[in-house]
Amino acid sequence: MECVGARNFATMAVFTCPRFISLGRRRIMARKKQSFWPIHMKVKCSSGSESLVVDKENFADEEDYIKAGGSELMFVQMQQNKDMDQQSKLSDKLRQISDGQTVLDLVVIGCGPAGLALAAESAKLGLNVGLVGPDLPFTNNYGVWEDEFKDLGLQACIEHVWQDTIVYLDDADPILIGRAYGRVSRHLLHEELLKRCVEAGVLYLNSKVERIVKATSGHSLVECKGNVVIPCRFVTVASGAASGKFLQYELGGPRVSVQTAYGVEVEVDNNPFDPSLMVFMDYRDYVKHDAQSLEAKYPTFLYAMPMSPTRVFFEETCLASKDAMPFDLLKKKLMLRLNTLGVRIKEIYEEEWSYIPVGGSLPNTEQKTLAFGAAASMVHPATGYSVVRSLSEAPKCASVLANILRQNNIKNMLTSSSTPSISTQAWNTLWPQERKRQRSFFLFGLALILQLDIEGIRSFFRSFFRVPKWYGLIFAPSPRYLRLCCSAHQKYSENSLGI
């Protein structure tokens, strides 16, 4: 599935902020200020010829720790710290934010696809924009529907296209989706978004952010390592899902769940899949596991991208679980599956560890600090997809910020009393009521997936893929989607109870 990982985790340093709770009709009450949830680790691991030490880290709370990688944090950081020599350094291309810099209109924290896209689009509209975060490459692989990337003008960033996708649920006839799927070149996407930032005049600072504080003038002060302070009118956090140090999230919402996947790009003998088709889901049982075994606890499927008849990207994926399915277990299941299929691996080009928090609470939309991408809970709760939404909404969000600055005549000053209501305008663009209702539907789907065993999941998707234009149900609010979930849940319950 689309991998978003936690590449922006390094953007964050320690910041203590009050948490908020929503009571009744949008009443917001601040909780007592709380200290960080300390995690102390020192683990050595190796990936290829390199080693990685995971040392002491601090998180806003336990949920923030889970969003960052939880028990699988070591693997998440291994993924994040891969070398990608083909990608340019941001610091080599972008002008640096200097000491004594005049007040910026916008500072974007985080240098992933969401952060780069928002920074570029905002600067194109004439805003003075600064981008802050560690100078890291895009290390994750992204899969997208080809038509969606075409609509974004990013078709040139797709490195391979399959004209159709296929789903295997059991030994019955497979399901052809009838929609082209593409693998995005992380290198080309990085270079394209960076080029847009360069052309728009985005400034950059290669640093970790320690905290965001509010000045008496109403401006925000972004405090970075090395005692660097950047004053700005707006701050948008795009540093990934684990951004609780900078943002307040609604309390009492759904608990965050996790999608994990272990993948390998390999050279093989005896590839069993048609190279012209992308394998979107393969839920067939190749190895029978005892119902009480750990393997059976987590339903998984194979996701496969045949790059050629002999070079394939295979990924074992747990669509969602309350507790992250361990990568070691995913790797074990993948190797058992490939062995049963008769696939002989001749060479391993790359391993991938994909960790995607799904569900969880929305940000408190009455706070001054804004968010975008995974930090703004824009990851689809039931699928883990988010990159296309972030890239497609960046122009609209940038336009809203630019209009707010112009209409309120605050290019030179923001008063303390005005900023909360001004920020709310921006939040309402990102999370209008219709979007919130849509997300509630998707959370229902996630809750259903979390309780289904392998047979229940097969039954659900068997019904799901029969629905005409099923992919519209994933991205558009629809009572039909809710009815479908209820129908699948009813069938599963009847089967489980022997009715």
C-alpha cells in the first residue's frame, strides 16, 4: 500500500503544550499542563553495511509514541535514515533562513511531500515562506492511481504503470479492478517538489524545531536548535503523524491504530504473477496457520508490483490493527508465502518498513498553530493513503492562508485577540463539517476492519469490489459506504454465530 512512514519524525524536538478536550457544543477546556511521556532506548541494529543507534527520545504522550513507531520505532528510523544519493539536498538548492530574518508570513515545519507542496504553493502566491526540518530524502515508496497523479500534473513522476490491477480474495476467480496503477519515483517526486520550492523562492533551515511560542505581538516564534528563533505570522506543522509536541488533538476520540507492511524489492526466479498486472491485494491462504497462533491474529495480504518478469516488489501488509503487527512477523509471513509460491530470491535490492498510523483524533481546530498532511490527520483511516490528498489540497490551503493575510490587513502585525479566529478560518478549510462527516464514515470502516478475521475481511471486500465505482466510496462521503460496511458486518456476524 502507499507508504508514508514517519520520515518527518526527526523534525521534532521537545515541546510541552497544553492538551484540549471538547465538551458539548465545541466547548474547549484546557487540561492541566502535562510533562512528556519519557521513552529511554539505546538499541543497535544493522541494515546492510550500516548501523543505527536509537537513543533516548521524548514524546508528548503514549499515543504520540505509537504514532512515531511505538515498539517498531527502530525499524521506522532505519527506513527514514536510508541513503538516497539520487536526491538533491534541500540546503544545496534553497536559500537559507538567516539570523535577523524579517517576520515571515508562513513557516512550514517538516520536509516531506506535504510540507514541500504547501511551502511551494504558498510562496507562489507571494507569501514569504520558510521551510524548517532535517535535510532528509524521501525514502518511502508510493503507489497511486494513475489518473489521480495525472490530475495533479505529476504524471512524469510515475516510474512504472500497470494498466490494470487485480485482487485475489480466495481460490475463486480474481477481481480485475479496471483502473491503472502507478509506482511513484520517490526521487523524481522529491526533485519536482524541490524545484517548485526553488522557483517560488522558499527559504530553508536545516534544523530541528524545539518549540513554538506565541509572542506578545501575536506572531509565532519557531524556536530551533542552536538558539535560532524564526518569527512568523502563521506556523503550519507538516512533520508527520507524531506531532503532539506542537499540536493539540481532541481528546475522547478514537484510539489510533496502525497499518504495517514489510516489503522487499528482489530479483527472482519463477515469478507467479503477470507483469502487466499490479497485485493490489492477495488474501489467499498459502500457509495454514493455527487459529490461536500469532500469525493468525493479524490478517495480512500480499501487495506486489512486478517491475519486470524477474524484478518484483513484494510487500506483506496488515491493513490495520489495534497494536502494530511486528515487522519481524510480517517478514516471516512474506518469506513463507513466497516459498510456498515457489519464488526463489536471487538478489535483494532493498527492504522497506512501512508504518502508517490510521484513525485517531482530529486536531483541535481552535488552536493558533495549523497543521497539514499526516499531522492534520489527513491519512485515510481505512486505507492509509494520504499523499494524493495532501498534494491536491496544498494549493487550496495556500490560497486560504494568502487571502486571510490580505483580507485582514495583517501583513505587518497580528493582534493577540485576532489570531484564534483567523486560524479557525484556515482550519475550517481543511476540516469543514462535510469532511468531518466523511471521516466518521471511514472510521466506521476502520472499526469494522479491526474486528474482522481473515474470512470476515474476504467477505467484506467481496461485497466492496462488487459496488460500481467502488473507489469513489473510498474518497467521497456516501451513505452507501456506511450501508456497505453494515451489510458486510452483518454477514460476518451471521457467519461467526452460525446463523
